[in-house]
Amino acid sequence: MVRGPVPIGADVDAMVRRACFASAAEALAAFRVHPDEILAHLTQAGLAVASRPERVLHHLDGVAHAVACARGDAAAWTDLANHHGWCLERAAMDQFGIEGALAARRFWTDTRRGTLGAPDDRVRDDGWPLPRLQWYAGLRPLRHWLADRLFGGIEARWESSQRERLDTLSNGRSLASPAVNAATAT
């Protein structure tokens, strides 16, 4: 049985709506986002099952940015990359060298493809899902969420490149046998 997302509770809904017209009003206006879009996004992102969902009240500007990007607003995408790109690239380069800097550059393309692409185009070549801004539930700053996606992606790519195929190794951990070797020989 397929279920939809868990609806946000009435108390959190009311707090988010109030914040949309108070502390987050400037961000919502800048990205032309309506409070109903914010609540729909937060419902899809799973805010209702998060511990302490009220934390979103501190990060509604990031949620508004994510909503604008998810609906394909080109200016929002440009602003996202300009605002967060340099620090993510610098952090990735400090941690992983030139490969990290290159991965940070690819990250924006992957995130855009994951967010706006067709469902069958949201997976990397190594099988890991591309990051999607629809997953951002606003429980912490958007830049931290983006950094986690970037660094997680770099580590997943490294792990995938280091994986050994058990059917091609001939050691105690492998599935290699004379039958398997004969069947896979070319």
C-alpha cells in the first residue's frame, strides 16, 4: 500500500504561516513564493515526522529559496550557486583537494538535474540518487544541508570507486570459483 506524505500538524502549520508573514516575508517576496507552497514543500520533505519541527521557523528563507528552485526559477538557481557555491567549493577543496573542487562544480549540475529532471534521470551512474531540493525540510540552514549533500556525494563516489566485485576476486572473501571463472571468461 502506497502512502502519501504525513500532513503537518495544525500547530506547526499555524506557526509557519505566521512566520511567512513576519520573519520570512522578505524571502518569500524575493522569490515570489506563497505560504501554501512553503507548507506543501515541507509536507513533501517530511517535516511532520521530524523531531522538533518548529526548528523550520529559523530557516524559512532557505525553504523559500528551495521552493523557487524546485519550480525552476532561473534567478533562484543563479542566486543559490552565487550565494553558496564559493564556500562549498572552498570547503571541498580544503578537504579533498582538486578532486573536491571539481566535485563541487559538478554538484550544482547534479542538484539541478536531481531537482528538475525526470524521475528516471535522478540517479548517478554509480546508483546513488542525485540531491534534490525537494528533500530540504528546513531543519537547519540551507548551506549546511547543501554541504552534507556535497560531501556525502564525494564520499559515495569514492566508496563506489573502491568497491571490489566479489565475483572477480580470488581471495577468501570472494565468490570466485573455477565455475564462475569459466562462466565469466571471455
